[in-house]
Amino acid sequence: MNDDTNPRPPGGRRIALAGATGLVGQALLRGLLDEPSVASVLALVRRPLTVTHPKLELLVVDFAQLAPLPPVEEVYLALGTTIRVAGSQDAFRAVDFDANLAVARAARAAGARRLGLVSAMGADAHSRVFYNRVKGELEEAVAGLGFETVVVAGPSLLVGDRAALGQPARRGEHLFLRASRWLRPLVPANLRPIAAADVAAALRQRVPEAQGLVRLASGAMQGASIRR
């Protein structure tokens, strides 16, 4: 992502991205910057990134007090945490619901017509499971903001190098991944762990071309990064 010879195409797609430091967000950032049709990527971050690219614009923000955004046409939401990392349900909701929704609203006000959301398998606004309920409430909230296109990715367990991103290992994830390698032929596609790069690739493919509300099941996204 440091190739300064890649010129910014005039009149290309102007994109906002929240969550560029996460597993899916980092893959989204790399892929979007490599897209010839993309003119600029506005990465909304809490702290500066070390990444540089002629198409990349960094905007350090407070997601709780988000200022108006410059004009954009698409927005990708990949902000997420866990209750364990956040420290409480309220802190988790502040990231996974409040911050994502604030970006969606700001992008819509800035002219965005298309939105891609990293949600989760099992998201349901009426779920008794807090995590799933928050994810489902966010899906419903962004779908009601008037975007022409909303593409919701519902991945199963995400696979990626969390240590390289400075993220703590998630409880039970390592054991689950080891067991899934042996049981993979018996596990339905939607339940298999999925590479973050596949989720990012599926969103990058569908958001520019889809119409209305589109949901991407985890199994349908498997291998998307290879197919592109």
C-alpha cells in the first residue's frame, strides 16, 4: 500500500471506512486502495495509522462526537470489539452499535448511497443473546437510513493474524480452530471459520453492484478473496 506511482483516478469512487485496524477492516483498506475505480479512501481512526498511500486520507475522530464528513459515495463499517476487551456491555455497545451508526449517519449526510456492514452470523435484534441482539439492532438501524444499497456480511468465526494487529487472542478461538480443521468436512459451510480477507473481498465485490438490502451468509463468502 505504499506505491506512490498509482495515481488517483479523476471522478473515481470516494469511500469512507471505519474500523481500518481490525481483521476485516485492514483487508478492506488494502483491497479498496488497490481498486482502480477508487479515487480516495477516507479512513476514520481513533489514532494515526502508519500506512501511507496516495489514495488514503486519514481522519482522526472521536466517534462519540463525530463531525460532518467530506463528500463520499460509499461507506464501509468494520468497527467491532468484544465485551471482554471493551470491559462491559455498555462499552461494547458504544463501539459496535453507537460508533458504527454514527459513521453511517455522517456518511449518509455526506452523500453516501451505498453501505457495507461487517455484522455477524446470528445477528438478530430480538435475540436473547446480547451480542447477537446488538448486531441485529445495528443492521436494522443502518437499513433505515435511506441508503440505496446496504450489504450486510454475516461471518462465522473470523480467522486472521490478530497478534500482528496488536489484538489479544480470543478465548477458546485457538481450540475451536484446531478442532474445525479436523471436522471441516462435517461442518456446514455457514458454520466454518472464515478468513477476514474473504469477508472483505465479498463486500468489495457486492457493495458497488448490489441494489437494496443484501445479506451475505458466511458460507457464500468462503473463498471470495481467491475468486476475485
